[in-house]
Amino acid sequence: MKIVVIGPPGSGKGTLSKSLVKKFNFVHISTGDMIRAHITRATPLDLEVKEILEKGDLVSDELIMELVEATLHDTSHIPNGYILDGFPRTLPQAEWFVSHFEVDYYIILDISSKTVIERISGRRIHPSSGRIYHIKYTPPKVEERDDETGEALIQREDDLPDKVKNRLEVYKSLTTPIISFIESNSDKCIHINAEQTEQAVVQNILSIIGKTL
Ligand code: AMP
């Protein structure tokens, strides 16, 4: 099965993807993770991309489409399918994607800005494992420390309040318009109320895609 998940930052795309990956052995393809992995060297281009990320702006359509194409042009190595998280995010990306790839579902996560801000501002990450906590909802056992290693947790640079505000504005202006484009070019869109708990969101999706926990 091939699924695309679309939603603002903090709508639970990553968490939802991880649940579905665990259950169905899908491959999780996150363009945000791809970009973060791409900028580990200190070349001028990497530094430029890093700056864009830290501001909460989008990287160029060309770069991101190149990365997605490199991953999706041959899916024979992903027999159980994939969940694509974070792409498409602009109209040119959506036009390119719809004309090149067939998927089973576009899952659109609907959520208010207020909930997004609350979720993101409490998010803490353990950098080396990628484990994610929330200071209120899923706190670590020891404040600001990873449960397994005891190492310090960090707050992602683009999760800081002014960056989150920018990311939401970018989502509203560039990504929201792609939803009506996809809806008019595909009958595979489903809207999910992402204000619900993570478990309810997953159940909701499973009932729609015809699988049960
Ligand atoms: P995410 O983890 O999905 O919030 O992505 C982190 C950052 O990666 C975004 O703020 C963008 O700078 C970049 N990024 C991820 N996906 C895309 C995309 N489809 N188009 C442009 N930039 C992207």
C-alpha cells in the first residue's frame, strides 16, 4: 500500500507514520528526515539548506523532488509499500507527484494552529536515537533526559516558537492550496481529525483503509 500523509507541522504525521510502519512493515519516507540527513557535511550548499530549515522555510522544489525521485523511482525494494510524510508541500510538487505516482490514499490531517503550537513547543528530541518526548503528554522519566541513555534532550531549532509560527504560515500559504488540487485530481483523499489522541487517529485511519489493530 502507498500512502501520502499531509498536515501542518505538529499534526502527528511522524507519529502516525511510525505506528503504521510498525504494524504493516511500510517504509517511512520523510522528506524532513531526508533533508536533515542531507546536510551532515559542511559544504556551502548544505549550510544554505541548514539555514532555510532553521528558519522554518521550505527548501527548493528541485532539491526535494530530486530526493523523492531518487527514492521512489524504483520501489521494488519496498514490497509492503510506503508512507510518504512531508511531501508534496507546494503546488509544483503536487502537480509533479500526481502526474508521476499512483498512491492508495492521501491522508489529510486537520488540526487547529492552537493545538499545533502547544504540541510543538513541548516537543523534545533525543538526537542520536530520534526518540521524541512531550514535556506534558509523554514526559521523560527524568526531566530533559532520555529514558534509555540518560543523555540530554534537545529542542529542534525549527521547533522554537517564532520558527513554528513561520512554519504554520508557510503551510497555510503554500501547502493548503495543494489539498484542493489533489482533491480535484484524485478520489483517494481522506480527511482525519488530528485533534484526537494519537491512538484514535490511528484507529480512525485503520477503519478507513480496511485494516484492524
Ligand atoms: P519536517 O520534518 O517535515 O517538518 O521538515 C523539516 C524541513 O525540511 C521543512 O521545514 C523544510 O525546510 C524541509 N522540507 C521537508 N519536506 C519538504 C518539502 N516537501 N518541500 C520543501 N521543503 C521541505
